[in-house]
Amino acid sequence: MSKVGLPDGSSLQFDGSCPTLLDALEQHQHEVSYHCRAGFCGACRCKLISGDIRYLQEPLAFVRKGEFLPCCSVPVGDIEIELV
């Protein structure tokens, strides 16, 4: 189980019951823009403040250093993120 911290001080537990970080964020009522849900478009891009994520499949969308796509990733341990 990983803790996902958000800038407003809230957090959620990622326990693997959701397949991706995007699904977990939505389940906990956090609004994230998205289009494809598969790493193709990059619309769900978020900032990774601390910690590490693992991609379930490498995204095709361009991702800058310090950013990640929650639609195709899961946390590796506790992370802090910023929704863009």
C-alpha cells in the first residue's frame, strides 16, 4: 500500500484495488483531465514532487522530466504529486 500525497494536504492510499493512479484519484473524487487513459495523449499529465512511479506500459505521449501520466502508472512506495 502506498500513500499518495496531494498539494492541498490530503492524501489517498493506493492499495492496488484500482488498476492505475488515475483510477484511484477519480475514485477519491479528485478531478484529473484525461482523454485516452492509455498514455497516448498526455492530457492527464501530473507533476511528481517526490517518490517514484512505475509505468504499466510506456507512454507514447511526451513526458517532461518531473512529470508522469497517472493513466498508465502506479506508485512505487509513497509519492507526492501535483495535479496539473
